[in-house]
Amino acid sequence: TSPGMLTPDQRARLHRLRWSAFVLVALAYILSFFHRVAPAAIADELQQAFQASGAALGSLAAPYFYVYTLMQVPTGVLVDTLGVRRIVALGGVIAGIGSLLFGLAETLFTASIGRLLVGLGVSFMFLSLLKINALWFRERHFGTITGFTMLLGNAGAVLAAAPLVWVLGFTSWRTVFVVLGIFSGVLALLTWFVVRDHPRDAGLPSMRELEGLAPHAARTGHWRHGLAEVAKNRDTWPGFFPAFGTAGTLLAFAGLWAVPFLRDVYAMPRDVAVLHTSWLLIGFALGSFFVGTLSDRLQRRKPVMLGGVGLYLLCWLPLLFQWPLPAAAGLPLFFLMGVGAAGFSLVWAVAKEVNRPALSGMATSVVNTGVFLSVALLQPLVGWVMDLGWDGRMADGVRLNSAANHQLGVGILFGVAVAGFLGELKVRETRCRHVGH
């Protein structure tokens, strides 16, 4: 079948189903990013509401990442077996309940359970969206559409920075999370009724058939064999390290520690500090989009990846050595740091390209585990290390840390980022196509 052989009615249906599936799952994915980064913007409110120390604040932010980490490989399996429609609808309901619980929590424990449920619910969204991209869009556009996906997801993170602080001028953080909980439920319902897992489910040919290619072999045998095949493939694993070292440190910083760092070391008011994290996330969002497109254009993965992550490492140096940061230098620095970090995002494309197409969900999930394992470990670790050196200073119920203390925290993040760059040197160059095809 070629594109010309679709009837106008079929073509319209393919277009409608492709974009409705993409938009609904993308909205759920945007929400997942919002939840991921929001604790940074409301760190002061959370400390006041629950009288929390640095380690406790890290532990409140972290359950999202623990469960997200644990769920990555199971999600890859579920995406490849049950399909996107079912697990995105289920995830939306669970995340909605978690968001309501977090918004209504009276104790740190209840709030942590809410965060845990949110993390569980949204953990399905990214790999589901990659699966939609793999099945409903042409193969040669995978890097570009995945970059666009990252751009959208990061829009959620950007909303959780300066715009969230602005909204808090009119309403409480609790109301925000209750409203988001209801919105999650609505998305789940729409997904159940609108999304189709595969063009075949709507009586349409696959994307490969439309290009005149043989359809990819369907997944056969037990999912455990598929997972074992992905895990045994030596080319799957190098991508785990940039995910751990680059994305993990970026999210641990942007998602919790950047605002306290800028407040304590540079005496920035919260709105200015949050503006810096917004620029960091905008850089990451735009970088992710252009990195995918550039890589597809050049037909190369590795040089783009190494160039980006090298830039990311250089941007840490002024923060590590606490050089003066006037806004004229601070905002561009944070923006460039985000752009550089986006270089890591090609690891998903590589994971897909070094494994059988039927196992794309599992392959991307193994690499993706690195991101969330890193944040889950780093957010509380940095908090714990800084608590050890805390000198007892407080302001409005919020702990203040010394510049030396923050330098220690940033030093940990920088060290992990360097390790990620070194791991990246082992990533295989796929030239943007399935190896062995």
C-alpha cells in the first residue's frame, strides 16, 4: 500500500486518529512534567505546611521518582503488550487520585502517598507517547517527533516554574493540585474512548506498509524473553549513563535545589530564582526539539549528543565556583545549560535503533530508568548532605544554607554529570536507522 492508495476517507481518518492520540497522550505527558518540577516552585509553602527539613523536603519530592523509576521497565512491557489506550487511561485515573490526595493532605505522610500515586500514574505517559510516535508516524521522522514530544513535555515543566508562582498569587498550591487531579480524570476518560493503539485497530495499514515496506515482525513469545533480549544487548546500556548523569542532575537541580541555591548563594528573590529555572527548562525544551531534528538531518546521533552534554558540563562551572551572576549572565547561562542537557535526549532514539522494533517500548524503558533513578537518589542525597552542614539559620520557617554548603550539593550534581558524559562515549552510532536493517 502506498499513500496514494488510501481513499480520501481513510487518509482523513488516519490523520484524525494519529493527532487525537498524540494530543491526548501528550497532554497527560505535559502533566507528568508539571508534577515532576512543581515542588521547586512551592518548596517554601511545603516547608511551612509540613514543617519540613531539607532531607524531609527531598523525601517528599522523591517518592514520585522512586515509583517512576521502578515502573519504567514494567511500563515498557505493558506498552508492548496491553497497548497505549488501556495503560494511559488507567494511569490518568491513578495520577488524578494522587494529585487530589496531595492537594488535600494534612500531614507529610499523606502528601508523600499522594506524590507516590501521582508518580505511579504518570510513569506510563512518556513511553506510551514514544509508542504512539513509533506506530503512527513515519520511521525517518522519529528523532524529530520525539524532539517535539520533549518540547511539549518540558512545556509542562516550564508551567510548573514562573507561571505556577504567578498563579499562587491568586490561589493556594492546594487548589492547583485538586484542579489538576480532576483534569487527569477527564483526560483518562477521553483516552479510553478516542485513542487506538495501532492503525490496524482502525482498519488502516501500518506506516511501514504505506511506505511500501514489509511490516515489522510482530512481537512473539513471552514478554520476559523480549526483555531478556533487550537487557542482553550490549548496545542498549550505554544510553543509561547519560540519562542518569545528564537528565538526572538537570531534573534534581531544576526540580528542587535550584531555587534554594539561587536564594541562599545569590540572594535572589523567589520570582527571579524561578525565572532562572524557567529559562533552564525552556532551553531544555527547545534544545530537545532541535537536537532531534539536527540529528535526523545529519544522520548522526553521537556528535550531536557529545556536543550538547559537553556544553552542559561547562555551564555547571560558574555555579560550582559561585562566580557572580548578574541577570544579564545568569539567564543566558541557565538557558544554554538546558540546551546542552538536551543532547542526552537522543539516547531514546539510539535505544530504539539498536533493538528489534517490536521491543521499542522495553528498549526505551531500560534507558529511561537512568533518569528517574538518578533524581530519586540525588534529591534526598543533596538535602541530607546540606542538612549535615546546616548552621541553624531560618527565615519564615524555611531553612537557609551557607554558600559552602550549597557548593557541596552542586559538587555532587556536577560529579554525577561528568560520569554521564564519560558513559556517553560508549554509545553506538546508528546513523539514525535500525541497525541490521
